[in-house]
Amino acid sequence: MKPEHVKRADLTFFSGGAGTERAECHAWHLTGEGDALATDAGRPVAVMAHGLAGTKDSGLLPFAEALAAAGLDVLAFDYRGFGASAGEPRQTVSMVAQLEDYRAAMAAAARLPGVDPQRLVLWGVSLAGGHVLAAAAHRDDLAAVVALTPLVDGRAAGRHALAYHRPSAILRSTVLGVRSKVGSPRMMPVVAHPGELGALTLDGCYEDYLALAGPTWRNEVDAAVGLELGSHRPGREAEHVRAPLLVQIADLDRSAPPQAAAKAAFAGRAEVRHYPCDHFDVWPGKEWFDPVVRHQVHFLTRHLGT
């Protein structure tokens, strides 16, 4: 079944309330095709979200369609404050809130008609590739986890950035982040050209991200995101992931340190796939998208097969 035949519907679910503001998240539900992975209990279902300040309409759909064409239902969602989801403040990355959103999305996915709640899959890319490790840790009710070019260690990412950015550029964004944290929110671009202020300013990032950008995506993020990332270390949770784990590493990744991802993968006893490319080269329209998706489908069908 070709991906263009996959059925897609809109839905919403609520997240938050335990220390964070409760809000309605918007999601797409893609219905899995065929019976290859179906049992009497239903089809497996994958939950997926984007990376840093990303929205589900910015490149996630081709991944979701490929999984649905292989027989999985998919729930792709926007975090609170981003894309089509509600929530304030807008464009502010909170690791705690986004992890809550993943867990709320997992509960919503388990309630979908026609799915097997005992065969739940977590899928994450970039920043979300770290989220799925934390969300999966210490759980026995997951069937598989996929982490694509995951950002698993904020400190390592900071050191990694020094190899590709001028210290003055990092200092400028850090100062703005501190001002945003202690005062009113200060916004900066998610992606910008080298030498400009932004969260991602490596050569080619601006063009690569905008090539994926959907109608709900905004090129701005709370500058305090750098401070959030500094203490973000979900790779430590990898050893507590009990479900089969696939980690896909871009060996030339300038944004998410590949060494840190490899360390987390080893701790998580993961199946590992390596690609000789940079961070954005695994996305739709790029050379390595097809191999990445093919490996995901192969991994999932092996572990979800009836």
C-alpha cells in the first residue's frame, strides 16, 4: 500500500496539570494499512513528535506514512505551545512539559480504536529522540522505541557546538537566554544564517529547516532554550529502557553529538544504525531518508510481528 493511501484524521488530547499548565494538544491519527502486524487485539501504534521547536507538519508526515503503510497506526502530535496545539507561553521549550506531552500522547494512543494498547511504540527525532528514552525508561508496557539522530546530552551538545560556532555567538545567545529566564521572554530565531543570532546557525541549517517547514511552524523560540538544554541528559535513562531500542546515528552530525548518542545506545543495549551524513540529511527529500525509514520498518516489523 502506497503512503498516499494512508488514512489520516485530526484529534486532540489534554496534557499537563501536574505542575505545568494544562492545555489541549493537537495530533494526527494515521491508520495502519493491511493485516501484517494486526492481531485480535488490534494494530500496534507509534507515538511521534518533532525536535527543537518543530511541528508535526514540518517533515514528520512522510515518516508517519511509511510506518502506517507497514501496518502501524501512528499518532503524531504537537507539543503544548507549538504548531496547532494550544498552550501558553508560545514557542517556549520546556523539557518537563514536553515529556509530559509524550506521556499524555501515549495514553491517548492507547485509547485509539483498532489499536493494541500492549504494543505501543515510541518514536522521536533530534530533541525528541532523547525524550523517548526518558519516556520509555522503567516501563514494561512498550513494544519498541526508535530514536533518530537523538540529542541525549545537553552538556555534550554544548561542547560539540564550540567546534562549529564562534564563542562570541554562543555568548550572545546565552546572555539573551539568561535575560529571558529572569525577565520577560525573549525570542530568537530557531534557524538563522552563520554569524546571525539563532538557536541553529550552522551552514545549511536555515535552508534545510525551511525546506521542511509547514504552515504552523514559526521561526522563533524562547532564548532560554539554551539553559534548558544545559541540564538535559536523557541519555542517562537509556540503560533503563526495557523495550527493544533502535538508535540511528548520523556520524557527521554537527547538532546532536554522535558520540553521546552511541554511548546511550550502548547503555541501552540498542540496535544501532550509522549513516555517513549530517543532522538534517535523514529528513524527507534528502539522500538518507529512504535507508533510515527502511531500517525503521525492518526493526519494527521484526519486533511487532505476530
